[in-house]
Amino acid sequence: MKRILSDKYFAQAKKLFPGGVNSPVRAFNSVDGDPVFFESGNGPYFTDVDSNEYIDFCCSWGPLILGHNHPGILSKIQEAVVKGTTFGAPNKYSMDLAELIIDNNRFIEKIRFVSSGTEAVMSAVRLARGATGRNKIIKFEGCYHGHVDHLLVKAGSGLATFGTSSSAGVPEVFANETIVVPLNDKDALESSFKKHGDDIACIIVEPIPANNGLLVQDAVYLKFLREICTRHGALLIFDEVISGFRVNFEGASGFYDIQPDIITYGKIIGGGMPVGAYAASSEMMSNIAPEGAVYQAGTLSGNPVAMAAGYAQIKACLEPGFYCNLYNNTRNFVNELNQHAIEKDYPFKMNHIGSIFWLSFSKDRISRADQIDGDKMNYFRKLHPLLLDHGIYLGPSGYEVGFVSDAHSPEVLKTAAEKIKVCLAKVFS
């Protein structure tokens, strides 16, 4: 495929933005070639500025569970936007969306809308600290929670240590309030609580880790997180910015039937518009200003356009059979490619949960970040440009997951599978 205008725009963009992009992974540094600039989308497809069409498995990193340009969402946006883009004041659209979510989710009683997943996580951690009067938090190696200072840390040396900054600009004093432990390691958690239990405000975890590969956890381990938090008076935060409304309507909380103390959401509840949220029991949320002493605010929080878009999308997700159909389509797509890899004896396996999938260049089950062989990401580096040339778009990093939307029909997925097979043959030839 020729990408003449994309290349031209990227050259211009590098003069305007750091690295030519507004979010690092978009720079294509982990794959060969330069970023593709897109112009339009419809259903499971989107089209670049050079008029090349792709089957989209990035889905804007997850929000587009109904696909691009969904008529129901567009109609609701148009209804709202002609009345005003933002008021900085209460509006009925936010109430409608909140009511729809709360009435169909056993795990929350009140919600607060914000404008991004990062903002939701930042607010949830502050709420946990404010509600407990404690300072330290526990996170897991391989889980990403946005670019929050206290969470933009990596593991230090040793089994369970204070984190060290993984970004310039994050003071070590912030990182020192964060304890980083390996996933799926009960001993590391027990050790952390033994040393610091009286000052641990919360554990924060992606119950379905999907930012560093797809590291599906055992239900037993996730229930252990609930138990150890309860035992030590700490709070459990489920970061469901990706998994919320993706694996089922109640997210991973419903999938595993585990009650966290606080849940963060994003992506899907915006219908393609910028949004985030955090939610909990009425008692927990009473700590938030103006009711309580934990301050959080946002000019565009709950703006009518995002709320209207989210309402249309969330309502569609409640249609009978929606998640069953999405799961079955994803399973069939993944199984076809996995069976092909077995027949060809490729070092390749697609993992999935619900409509989230990941291309792993290993036949083994991977549930921890340290089980990923970084050298094998060279396979993905070779695969990605081949997929682009065959009209398949995945996020430009082998550590990123892919998504199937309701717009990806069995016929579209069959076509995509055949194209991926051709590309895999070239990679492993």
C-alpha cells in the first residue's frame, strides 16, 4: 500500500508534536515504518488519508465496542451537540448515563464522571488514601494505570520493593509510596503487608491486565487480593478502564464475581468521546467533595456530548445476547488462527478473554510480565507492516492487545483470519 500523504503528514507532525504524536505508542517506534494517518471510519473498517482501507482491531484502543461511526451514537451526539458542547454545570445526560450504569451493575452505588482513565485512577487512589488515612499503595509489575505519578513506577530489586520512577519528572519520594510486586505471587503480597500493613491504603490492579500483553489471572488469585485487603483494612481498586463493559456489562468484577471497594472505568462509557469514571458504594463515595474531604473536580467532567454518546453505546451493550455474540465471534476468530498455528508448528498463540485478544509468540500460558520474552517481539516488528499492507490494523506494539467489536461480523473476521495467515507465513518462512 502506498502511504504518500501519511508520510508527508508525519514529517510535518514531527515539527509540531514531540515525536510527531500526541501519545507515545502512536509513533510506531516498536514496529517498522511510520505512523498511518486516518481520515474516516465505518463499522469494522477505517480509511487512511491515502484512501487505503483497513479492518480495525485497535478500535481506538478499546472504546469502539460497536465499531466506527455507529448511527445510534452519532444520532445521540448530534442531539446533544446542537444544544451546546459543554456547560460546566449539571445536565440530564450525565444523570441518564449514570442511572443506566448503576441500575445494571451490582458492584457500585454511586459514580463520578471525569475526562480520562488516568484521571479516574488518580482520583480513585486519592479516595483510597483519604478514606483510610494511609499513604502507601501496592501495584503490580505488568499492570498500567495511566500516567499518574504514584503509579508510573517499575519494580525495584527484590521480591517486593518500593517502586522506582519509570519516567523523568516523577520524584523518587512519590515512587517510594508505591510498592511494586509481581503478579500472581501471594508471598510477595503477604511480605508487603507484614512490613507496611498499617500504612497500605490500597491494592490497585487491572483484574484483566491488558496493557503489557494479556496476562489473564486465575480467579483464585484475584479473590486472594480481596481477602488480604479485607484482612488488613486496605481497599481493593479494580482498574477496569479496559475491561469495564468489555468482557461483560459488569466488567471483570462481574466476570469473576468479586466486589472491589472502588472501580475505575473509561473507554467504552464515552462512546468514542473522552471520558473516565470511578465508582463505589454510597458510603465510600461520600468521602468525595462536596460531601467529603477528598477533593476532585473537572471542567469538562460529565459534559453533555460525551454523556450522550456513552448513553447510546452503553444502552446497546445491554441488548439481549450482545456479549454472548461478541464472545463467540472472538473465540471463533482466535481458535481458527490458533489451529492454523498448531498445524504449521508456529511459535505463536492468540490469547483472549471476552472480546480482548493478544498475539503471543509463545505456546505457553503467560500470566506475568516477566514471562514475556522481549526478543520474540521481533516477530511482531516484522508482522505489523505486513498486516498493514494486507489491510489489517493492530496497535503498533507487540505488548498491546486487540479488540473485536460488534461490527466485526463472522465474514469480516474470516477475511481477517485469512490475511493474517498469509502474513504469519511470511514472518515464519
